[in-house]
Amino acid sequence: MIRDITIGQYYPADSLIHRLDPRVKFVGTIFYIASLFIFHTWGYVLGTVFLVSAILLSKVPFSFMVKGLKAIWMLLIFTMALNILFTPGTYVWQWKFLHVSEEGIRIAVKMAVRLVYLIIGCSIMTLTTTPNKLTDAMESLFSPLKVIHMPVHELSMMMSIALRFIPILLEETDKIMKAQQARGADFETGGVFRRVRAMIPLLVPLFVSAFRRANDLAMAMEARCYHGGEGRTQMKPLRYEKRDYLTYLVLLVYLTAAIVLRIVMHW
């Protein structure tokens, strides 16, 4: 399962999505997340078409994106079970305090689709954008908050470092697991709770490694005289191009269509 987590990884490719300004991809991701909570029945068809189009334009293999869903299957099943078993409505099955209703099944399916689409939609942004560009995009988009003395640069840097450390820590976890398996540890057999308990011995060496890497990074930043974003410039400043403005227009049309579909379906 550790090897299947793709969050925070960058997939290099020469595609239209990769060449877009990172601010466009950040705003587009927010628009798509918002649309997932606007959709009602036929709106999911629009969301599916939009998501499939983005995946094709990104040139990232679909199997690589789906692989990242393996890490949330437990959360997905748990969420669906709660909605199916405890949502009141027209019951199709009932036993003591447990019951299955038509409304519960409908809500469970919607929640599952939203969660899957949410993970894949966010993955497109991280898979097609380097952490450095994401930092620049967030700092640029949130720059108006500097008026209220919000440390925009520092917050963006923290999020960028967190994304950068995800694949590093996953690789470190995999190495520790292999080392412990060579000494007789078993992480694959048994039930869910047994496998969770088997993961506990991983925490101490993993935390030690994480703190060591954080200390090394802090010392490296201090050695290079890093003191925040005051007076700093960018080697490659962000500039909008024609394709970025066209993408903004497509995103606006998409979000408007999602809202219109929601209104029409409620009439």
C-alpha cells in the first residue's frame, strides 16, 4: 500500500496541462472541488467528461492515478457503510437498529464518486506541477493577504516542503519495512487490526528519520541565508500566456454549466 500512494509526486511529461501556469491549475482544482458539491444527478456526467478530458490532456497514465486510490479504500468503504446503514428513508432491508434505505444507497454512491473524483482531480494538479511552481502559485494567488500581515511566503513554503517530503517519507517507510521484514517482521498477513499493530514499530525510526531530515533542511536553509520572503525575487517569474486565459474561460464556462444544471434539475 505504501508504494501505491501518489500524492505529492510529480510525473514529468510534455502536455498542455504541464505547460499551463500553476496558478491556473490551482484555481481549476478549486473550481472542480466546488463543482463536486454542486452536482446533482446529471451534473456528474459533466464532471466525468471534464475529469476524463483533463486526464487525457495531462498525458499521465490513468493506471498511475488509480493506483493512488488504493490508499483510501478503507475510508471509502467506511463512508459508504455509514451512509447505507444509518440513513433514514424508504427501507429495503432492516435488522434491529441496522437498515438499508434507498436514500442511503443513493447518498453512499454520490459520496463515493465525490471522494474518488476529488482524489483524482487533486492528483492531476500535483502530478503535473512541481512543488516549486506550486509554491510560487500559492504565494502569487494569496499575495493580497499580505495587507493583513499574513505570512504568505512562509505558509506557501511550508506547504511546498510538506508536499516534497511526502514521497521521501514514503520511500523511507518502505526501506524500514524491508529492513524489518528481513529480520522476521510480518506486515502482510492477518486481519486489518493485526497489520495496523505491526506498523507501530515503524513509527519510532520513521519519526527519527523525519526529524533528522527536517534538521538538515533547516541548517541548509540557514547556511544559504534564508530569512523568509522579504526582498526575494524569482528566477522564473510567473507570466500568463494566451492558453492560460483560454483555460480560465473554459473553467468559468464549466462552473457556470454545473450551477445551471443544478438549478434546472431542481425545477
